[in-house]
Amino acid sequence: MPSLKDLKNRIGSVKNTRKITKAMQMVAAAKLRRAQENAEAARPYAERMNAVMAGLAGSVGQSDSAPRLLSGTGTDKVHLLVVMTAERGLCGGFNSSIARLARGHAQRLLAAGKTVKILTVGKKGREQLRRDLADHFVGHVDLSEVKRLGYANAQAIARDILSRFEQGEFDVATLFFNRFQSVISQIPTAQQVIPAVFATDAPTALYDYEPSEEGILADLLPRGVATQVFTALLENGASEQGARMSAMDNATRNAGDMINRLTIQYNRSRQAAITKELIEIISGAEAL
């Protein structure tokens, strides 16, 4: 049975931990508002750009002059998985859900005889995938020094992906990230970006394009990849803060419950020690 001193030290330790988790919860709540606003502001732009490109892609179809980013390489032998996670932990199952989705996708591709290459964005995803898929790593993007994500960060990642595609390193590229829905709900998402895939029910409009649909698509598709990467980064940022806020709230509540249990145990042990001392005093007095 732990001594009174041990119980008192443990209560103090849990109280200090509760202060830390409470502070982290408040910081995450402050960051969440801005991250959520950024993610929600980017959605209409990404959706509208996809709609424009969908209309152009519908006009071009599968013609021989279609850009390779749209038509693909003609095969799907080599897949590049871009796994986007956080640089830090303490955010519940945020990182694990993305890594689990990417791992399952990679295992299905490998079972089908495909070649898998993995580009990780964020340290936590790389750590979780290293044990099973380290041999498939081809690159890593470190964003630990970035205080606020911007479009330039997405452009750098997109340029890396596009450069690998132009060099013939892969046939299909897929982004893995968490789409923000609410503080307690983030949806693990796999989104193919190369070859470009658009919704079949996207509304189309009749326009005359100059110089040509193929020429405009050739310019828009690389920007579309950067836009999708930027949107994924923003969605991940909001999801990370929401998950961390929820996780730290649960940790704070659990610390409070543990403090209550330890306090009850401490009071009972202290009462038992006092009772024992009284009995010894009374017994000694009666002996006299």
C-alpha cells in the first residue's frame, strides 16, 4: 500500500499534468478558430476550380492532345502515396487514422502486384508507417519549422510531385489527409490528384476557349494539384487542432477523476493512520 507521502506526491504530479493539458486545450481552441476559417474559406475556391477543370476535361475527353496530368500514362503500375500528417502528437487518433488508411491502401496495392512509393508530409505519419513500409519511402517534407502554412508550402510539395511525375517515377498519385467536419469528427480521406479525377455530375457550361481547351488545361492542371495539396494541408490543420482540443479535454477530465480518487485514498489512509495512533495511545494509557 502506498504511503501518505507517495500519495501526496502523486496527487501533486497529476495536478501539474492537468494544468498542462488544460493549457494545451486552450491553445488548441485558439488555433482551431483560425484554422477552421482558413479551411472553410479555401473550399469554395477549390470546388469552383475543380468545376472549371471538369468542364474543360469533359470537352477534351480522351483525345490524343489531352495533357498527361489528365489522361495519365496509360497504366497504373506505380502508385505514389502522399501521406499528410502532423509534426506533433497529443492529438488523439488524428495521425493514426490517416496512417491506417494509407497503410491499408498500400497493402491492397501491393497485394494486387502494384509498386508503391510513399512521400510523407509530417513526422508522425512517417514514424507510424516506418515499421511496415519503410522500404517504400521515397521522400519526406518537414514542416516542423513552419509557423503558419501558406500556399507557398503547398506549391513546393506540388512541384516535387509534378517533377516526379514528369520523370516517370509513378503513374498515379493519391493524397491522404483528414477532412475537417467538427471538433469531434475528422474524416480520413484519400484523394487522387494524378491523373486528375473530377465528379461526373459536375455542372458544365458552354464557353469558347482561347487558345484551346488543351492549352488552358495544361496550365490549370498543375495549379489544380497545388490547390488540392493546399486544401488538404488546411483541412489537416483544422482537423489536428480539433482533435488535439478534444484529446486534451478528455485528458483534463481524466486527470480530475484521478485526483478525486487519489484524494479519497489519501484521506482514508490518513484516517486509518490517525485511528491506529489513537488506539496505540489508548492501549498504552490502559496498560498504566
